[in-house]
Amino acid sequence: MSTKAVIVTMAVAFLLLCFSGLSYAQIPESIKSFYHSDKELGIKVVTGRNVQDIKKLESEPASARIVVVQASREQLTPDLVTILMNWVKQGGTLWFYDSRLADFFGMEAMPLSSDGLNHKKMEGEYGDTRKYPGIAVLGNPYGDHPVLTGVTGAVIFAIEVGKDQYSAVSARKGTKALLKTDLTKDVAVSAIREEGKGMVVFKPLLWESQVDGARFQGNLKEYSAGLPIPKITTKQSKITDEHMIEKKDFGQKSLVDIVHLADGRIASGKVLTESITFDTPDRTLKIPVADLKYLEVGTGSGMDTVVFKTEKKTTGFCTLKGGVQFLTPSGIKVMLEKQDIKKILFNESKEAHGRGRIDTTKDSGRTR
């Protein structure tokens, strides 16, 4: 399902200035085996080159579970649209990316403006076009849909649909938002709508390697094929998917502690433990958490590292006797042991952390 590399069009210096300090998350190994391959899920991709394959759905509806449409409005004739929507109403799932097709599939286009939006202008491959203009932007989860299980965000590629207008739809009239760039508006960069026994999904191209792109993509595939979505429970981690669901009052916090978990996930919350013990070659330190900028466990040298707010850096061995008490976004307190943690960033701005989650330089491979 991967496309060719996206061509970054902005200056490298600008990228490094605006989007440094980035972090990535993958599907944890503990649940990765529960996800199915594209072949097992019955995914069929339709572009302008093979758009006539849609007709096969009329005589062989079981030939696909998920049809991914990357054809243009001009290439989708009324009879093809009718075949697609009849197939959906019988239980199929249709994905589309271009909001100019929204009215074909029961949704309403509501293009996104880049004005005031933290983004990167780019050119990427879409359908039969190798250099299609668009923007990379962070999509934030909205609501409690099962597809959002374990998802704190995804970096998406929204194609250009007009002058300073980028592909998005209205989250109204039976269309439920999955990802938004602004949670206070009805504009959705990913959304879902039930049609008869099936569903239509407005889904952007995205980077699986960034934030929770892989988890969102995997969840959406499973759900679209009518399969259960794998969940992280207490058997796999002390911080479960339920713990990651943000309470409204937690969302009002401007400063949070960011924990990079050993399984590759990232959790925003608050460290409640007041101090840590840190052994250096010549002495033992009891360091107040309030004095720290970040703690990194098991660096390349095998030692731990602490960096103070003063930027002073110390290496040694961190002793977390009894663990670190952590308040999760759900409001539940958990005790994390040293083996559960890779890194903790203290008193991070939620807004700055969100801005810094976009990076298209290290891995610009996208997925349909």
C-alpha cells in the first residue's frame, strides 16, 4: 500500500528550525501480530488506470472488502459511482482522499485553509499524478470511535483542491470526524459515514512512521474489513489504550510530561513522583523532578542521562525504587518501572509538542 517517496519542497533549514525534536511511534510488538495483511483484508486500489475495474463489483461484490478510490472526478462516471454506492450499501467499505468527490459518496466537501495552520507545503504522488501539490499537517483524534484506539495523532498529506484549499470534509449530517486539525471546527481531515450495511471513509494519505500513523492506519483497515481492532490491555502494558483516552479537564493543561514508553508509544501526562535517585561515579544525587528538563534511560553507552533546566547534563544510573507515579490523560494513576521507560520530557508545552510532531525528512514514504 506504500507509494513513492514524497518530495519535500521547503528548505532544509526551515524544516530543522520549525520541526525539530520529533518523535515516532510504531504498533507495539505485543499486538502487531493481530493485524492482517492487505491481501487478507481484501483491499482493492482504483486509480484512473484501472477505474473500469469498479464494474466487477456489480457481478462479484465479494471480490473486495475495501475499495480505495484514487481516481479523479472526471474519471468517475455516474454509472461507476452508482455501482460503488450500491456495493457499499450491501456491506462494502469505500475509501476516498479527494474531497471534490465527497458529494458522490454522501459527504460534503469543506476544504481546509492553510492560514494560521502549522503545516508544510509538499508535492506527493496521488492517483496517476506523481507530483501532486498538498500539505503535511498533524491530524488530531476527535471523539471516541473504535478506529481511534491508541491513537494520539497522525501526520497526514492533504492534497490541494483549490487555491490555498486542501482536501477536507464536513463532520455534520451523519458524517463523523476521525481526525481534525482544529477540534473546535467541523472541518475533518478524516471522517467516516455509514451507508446501508457498509461505510464510506474519507481518509488522507499519511506517514505510518510518525506519531501514531501506523496504529491509525492499521485500526482503520481492520474496522473497514469488519474485524475487531486490537487493544493494548494490562497484559501488554501498564499504560493501556484506555489510559490514553483524554479527559476534558486534562485537555486544559498547558504543560505536560511526555513519557516515551519502551514499546514505542508516547504518553502525555504528569509525573507525580517528586524526586529520583541518580548515581554518578563519585556520588549519589537525589534530584527533584521539578529541576529536570528530561531523563533518558539506557543511552548508547548503556548509562542513563539527566538534563537539568539549567541545561547541565549528567550521566550515571537512575534508581527508580518503587517506580515513577504517572497521571495518565484518562486521570488514572499508574506506576511505571524503569524498564517501562525510554525517556521522560518534563514540563513540555502541549502546543509546542503538537507542532513538533511533523517530520517528512526522515521517512517520507506514505501509504494509501
